[in-house]
Amino acid sequence: MIGRSSFLAKSVVRNISTNGCRRLASTKSLKETLQEVIPAKQEQLKKLKAEHSQAVVGEVKVENILGGMRGLKAMLWEASVLDPNEGIRFHGMTIPDCQKVLPPAPGGKEMTAESMLWLLLTGKVPTPEQSRQLSAELAEKGELPPFVTQLIDSLPKTLHPMTQLGMGVAALNHDSEFQAAYERGIKKPEYWTYTLEDCLNLIAKLPALAARIYRNVYHPERSLESVDKNLDLVGNYSNMLGFGQNEHLTEYLRLYIALHGDHEGGNASAHTAHLVGSTLSDPYISYSASLFALAGPLHGLANQEVLRWQMAMQKEIGDNITHENIKDYLWKTLKSGQVVPGYGHGVLRNPDPRFVALQEFCKTRPDLQASPIIQLVQQTAEIAPDVLKEHGKTKNPYPNVDATSGCVLYHYGLTEFKYYTVIFGVSRALGALTQLVWARALGLPLERPKSYSMDALQKLIKN
């Protein structure tokens, strides 16, 4: 395993010179750290193009074209790589690695969104000072402009929270620094700096936007807390949601948002942000499109489907929770033609490490261990894989992160199912937006794959 001290030591040992003064590397800002990292990545890309542009890294089969392009090696995505057997790695680091070395919030134990954001953007582990510095910067940028609050407050309560979130993010495009700079004329090497400013501004404002939607839709009688300059991003989010006094939920949200931040580039929401961003749309427009992809039932709605299914099981079998009863309910679900929500994954072929991390969180808290719904999740995870293997129609019979994530939110009192995807949307910005910065820094082109009709495909096969 990677030790926290070894990472931080390397960060502190290096000195840099700024305006004739010597200062420790641990005090460098996020932008300064990126300025150090980008030239090496640009050189790496240049070398790949020059030496290996014709190298073959895979093949395209008809099943790939007809099957949602699954498995195609067709995107550059720097922050994370998803291995079918090992799960997600962030710049080579596993989730347990990240939990060991990424700084927590003051008084907390779980890694913060800021420390994960720093890692995703730079490939480096921030010091606690750098993480706090980033928290302070985001808090300064965190308030919504009046025209956005007016827009969100004017929307009907019945409008889906994800639709409201996408609209709010798109409206923030009004203040896009990249769009303004592009219109006045800037050189391509400068694109990434303005993209970075937009991305940080958007990440900073997402908690206030998401919390306002929650208040308006579910608790209009409540007052809304302002951004607290002394709190980290998720600390503020929890506080504005009305759960600031619930330290356990706040810590869970820190872990949840860090873990959901990035899952390589091929998933629908991340890919959408990349695709729209490749047109040089600013980060606000690009991420609003990403959010509408996340809102689909096959992507970001999964954890609420799991919770509904688990609660229906709980209602049917009552207090007599046995392995046999759970097994019977699993078979009843499958024989009715439904899938078991929270099991299987488009890439993974082993238990999702994010599920494992959330279950470890549950094991450290007696209140969660005593929760009937959490107990049911844990017992289902023990039984479902064998049932799904016997059923024979699932490539990966193991639990994914959705098998438990919504159930913990429900236990802590955040019971509004439709809102869960909004939390996912706050999280996914960490990865999708950082890769927009890298796309501009590396000068990645407009995405334009080739498509075929079925007739053209059959002709190609014959030839």
C-alpha cells in the first residue's frame, strides 16, 4: 500500500522559486501545480502521435457497433482507468490507496471532494494545506448569482430535480470566462487556463445550486444557509441541505462524492461532457449536457431503483429475514422478467470496489449496522451472486456501488428518491470537468466517429 507520509514528503521536499522567493511545494496552488504537470503530458502525447499513431490497440466487431460500443478502446481519459477485475484506479491509485493518503476535512476521516479533485486534475496527492486552500477558494466562489436563484425559484416544484440542475448549470454559462475569452480571441495554449476557471467556478457553485433545488422541491418552508467560508465543499453542501448537524451523513457524503467523482471516460455522462466539450462549448454547457445523460434510468437513477426494490423486499418478507426468504425474492424478481437492481456492471467482472468501500463505512458505524435496510443490503450481497450465476444471464453477478449507496442516504433521513441523482451530479463534475481542462491543455480534436447503416454494414462485411 502507498503511505500518506511518503506522498506528502515528496510534495514538501521540492522547493520552487516565485518572484525571487523560495517557498515549499506544499503551498503551490492548484493552477501552479497544473502548470508544472502539463508540459510533460503534452510531450507524452506528442511522442505517442509521432512514434505510435499507427499501432493497433484493438479490433472492432459488429457486436461492438450494435452493442453500444462497449469495450471499444476509443477515448483518451487521463484521470482514471477502469479494470474489469481490479475496478477503478485514479492515476494508478486504488480506492484504499486514496483513502490512506488523500486529506480529510478538519475533524473528519473521509477524503474530501477537494483532495480527489486535486488528484484527478494533477495526478498528485495534495498536502492538507493545499486541500484547505482549495476548499477556501471554492467557498469564495460558491454563492449563486441572483439571476440563477431567480431562475431556479421560478421553476415548478413538479419539475424533476435533475432537469432543474441541468437548467441551472446551463444558465451559469452567462458568466463563462472561457466563452468571453474565446470571443475576444485567445491562443489555443491559453484555452486550458480559462477552462480551469470555469470548471472551478462551476464545481464551487454546484452545492448551492443543488441544495436550493432540494429546498424548493421538498422543503419550501425551510430557510437556506449561506456558503460558510470555513467549510469544505461537502461540508457546505450538507449544511445547505439541512443536515449540517449530522456528522455521520456529512462524512458519508464526502466519501460518496469522492468515490463517484470519476469512473473513466466511457460512461454516458462523462462521455457526453467530453463530446460536447470537444466542440469548444464551455464547461457549463458541456456539463449540463452530461447531467441530462446522467438523468437516464440506465445510468444515474440506479441507486433509487435499488432502494425501491430493497424496500419492496423488506415489506414482503417482513421481520423474518432469512437467506432462504431473500433467495426466494431474488428468484421471484428474475422470473418476473425484471433485473436485480444494483448487480452487474458494463465493465466490471468482480465486486465493485466502491461498493466495498461504502460497506466498510457501514461496518464502522453501529447505527448503520443496526439498520434493517442496511442489514438487508448486506445479506442480499451474500446471496445474490450465486442466484445470478445459477440464472446464467448476468456477466457480472456481483454488487455494484448502487447496491448500497442510496440505502445509506435513506437511513440518514435523506429520503427523497428522485433527488439522489442530483447528488451523483454534484459528484461526477469532479471527473468530467477536470478532463475538459486536460482536453484543452492537450489540444484534443473534435470527436467524430464513423457510423454505418445496417445495409452499409452488411455490404462492408461481404467485402
